[in-house]
Amino acid sequence: MTRSSGIIVLRRQGPQWRVLFLRAFRNWDFPKGELQPGEEPLAGALRETREETGIRDLSFPWGLDFVETEPYNGGTKIARYYLAETQSAQVELPVNPALGRPEHHEFRWVDLEELAALAPGRLAPVIRWLRERLAP
């Protein structure tokens, strides 16, 4: 089983939360990636978010709770997501040295409705978890 770890990155825009969503080809997801051997999931999530977006100023006002996907990709992968806030609106999509190009083609700061519309079905439970955390 391949394990990935990532962060649902939020920032305030006026009274509303915006969520960072990344697109690789036709696939939308949060910043995430495979854990390196011996790497703790939170450390991997922070590393992947830095590598994929350049965002470093993350805080965890909701604590270090996480949600995991059901196995996907033929039952071979599971992704864990933490929830963090940033003050940064700027996102970089740097070149991945192994690929020779950025991993992602596009990013968007989306509201919860657009997030749900863009997200693949496997992320529906993750988005429900996110909505519960943001509920007043």
C-alpha cells in the first residue's frame, strides 16, 4: 500500500475561506505526495506542500487531526490530509527535478462549492470532514 500525506491549505478572503486546489493533467487534489522511507506523515505533508507550492507559513489552528481516504487507485493508495491555514496568497509551481517540469499545471484558491465541483469522488469524504471542521 502506497501512503501519501498532504495538507488542505486554507486562507481567509474577507469573511470566507478559500482552499488551495492543484491540477495535474485533469486531476485536482490538495498538495500531497508519497512519504519517504521512515518519514512521519506530518513531516511529509509539510515537505510536499513546500515542494509543490512554495508555501511555508502554515499554522494548525484546528490541531493535528487528520482524515484519510479510502484505498484508491485499485486499492493500492491511501492519502492522509491535515488542515492548515496560511496568510500567503502567492503560490509557486516549481519545476520538479525528477520530472523536468512542474508537477501541477494549475492552482486555484476556491470556495467550498467550487472545491466540491472540481474534486474527484474519492475526496468527497475528505471535503465532508473539512466542512465539519469549518462549521461554526
